[in-house]
Amino acid sequence: MKANRLTSIFVASMVLILGAGAARPVGAEEIAIGTASRAGVYFQVGQAICRLLSAAPAGRDLACKALPTDGSIFNLQQIRSGKSQLGVVQSDWQYRATNGTGVFESAGPDTDLRALFSVHGEPFTVVARRDAGIKTFDDLKGKRVNIGNLGSGQRATMEVLMDAKGWDKSVFSLTNDLSASEQSLALCHDRVQAMVYVVGHPNASVAQSVNLCDAVIVPVEGPAVDRLLTDNPYYARTQVPGGVYKGNSKSVGTFGVKATVVASTQLSPDTVYLLVKTVFENLDDFKKQHPAFADLEAAGMIKDGLSAPLHEGALRYYREKGWL
């Protein structure tokens, strides 16, 4: 995809960001959707939901706002603590929060976490400077790498893969903890030689890297990835599609997860019912908000990547439609 096309997508998305959720009816119920960096697709998910709700007659009593956050882990922690009602999270971290494993082991299972639906697929994406000579994931050893900010799904997934390979941060010459919105410029300025990102494509941050500093997409394959796929049902083989970014004409193999929308049982069934109904009754409109949403289908969205029980409000709508 040409740079001007990606720029147009980004500009159009920013128009939606500035416009969605701006009007707040007096006395309206406020719902906040925790997303991630403004540079990522999670923010687009939140803004698309809020835009549809603000346009729906039945949504006039809701004031919806998408909040930029540190990402999946942070969103799940906020929902558990009652500080947030909704969040967009990676499917692997939804699973771990539901089951009380990984970073959630000390807190135990979140028995109040509920799934609404899944959205786009998210390949684990490694972007490297072409002059760094990084052709495989193993070539990251000895290099300067941005592994992502604490609280983000990309950081947590990178640590899972590092653990599967028996690595710690000492295998790199330098690690940075930059957020998704900061990492592409750091790559172009040679502060880091590679960055990792769990994200839907095309993505403006990745496009910036390949357009400004001739970066390449690196395959993430091998025995450690094979073991992760065997042991963890929420991971799947996938690809970063070829032709999406300048200079990266061939599809690149990796593994990935799903982006999912989750909530707490504390969010009322009526509110969740309205949100879910609005999204699915305007799915064609939703799919136009970002290229990563183009192939979404209701049948997959109500089951793929969902390990938490369905929220009562979502379940009500799906049963009304005869989908469950």
C-alpha cells in the first residue's frame, strides 16, 4: 500500500477521533473504553464503537469516550479494580486474567470479567532497520530493541516469547520501554534497531517506520513459536500481509492473537446489550473505520478469541439473533 494511502487512512481516523463522543447529553450515562496508544488500532476500535453509539437514537442517553491507555494488561487491571467499565485487550491476556495465570497469578482469576466480542487479528510484528542485518527473530540478540512499555500487551507477549526461548533482557545490547506511539521515531533515529508490536495491519506506526527509515518486517518462526502454539490455544499462526507496506512485498510468517472487547459484570446488561446491538446492526459501517476491520464477520466475532464468559447483555442479543 502506498504511503499516501496509509496517510489518508490515518488522517480519516484522526477525524473520527476528534469527532466521536464529543457531545455529552446532560445526565447521560458515561462509559469509558480503555484502548491503548493513539497510534494503534485499539484506539480506533474504541472510537468506532463510540461513534456508532453517538449516532444511534437509542444511544442518546450514553456519553461514550475512548481512552488512550498503556494497553491490555492495564485495561484488565482497571476493569478488575472497578476504575473502568470496558476495555480492548489481546485474547491471550483475556485468557490469563480469566484464569489467574501469568501476570495475574497473584491476583487470581477475575470472576467478574466478561467478553463482548472479538475484533481484528493481531500478528506479533517485528520491525527492524534494514541496515541492522536482522533477518530472523534470533538476529535480535545483541541488538538495540524496543520491547514495549510496561502494561502493554506487546511487552507482555514479547516476554512470553523470550521466556519460551530462554532469553532475558541481557541477550540484547539495549532494551527500551517505549510506547507504540514513540517507537517508530526511535527506530528511524537509530536509538533502537528493532521494535515489536502486536497490532492489526495496516498500522500507521509501522507505515511510518517503513516509509521514513526503510524498515523491514521480520519473520517470527521456529521451535519456540511452535511450542507456544501447541501449548496455548489463544495463539495461532498468521502473517503480516505482503504489499501493505512499502518495500515489504511478501507476506511474513509469525503468530498472533485477537483483539477483544471485554467488560465487568458491574456494567449493566442493558448498556452492554445496547452497545453490542449497535455494533452488529451497523457492522458494515464499523468495518469501514479501519482496513484491519474489513474482513470481520459476526459469526467469528462472537466466539473467536473469547475465553471469558459472555456478558449477560451480549448473550441476550446473540440469543435474540439466533446466533447462540
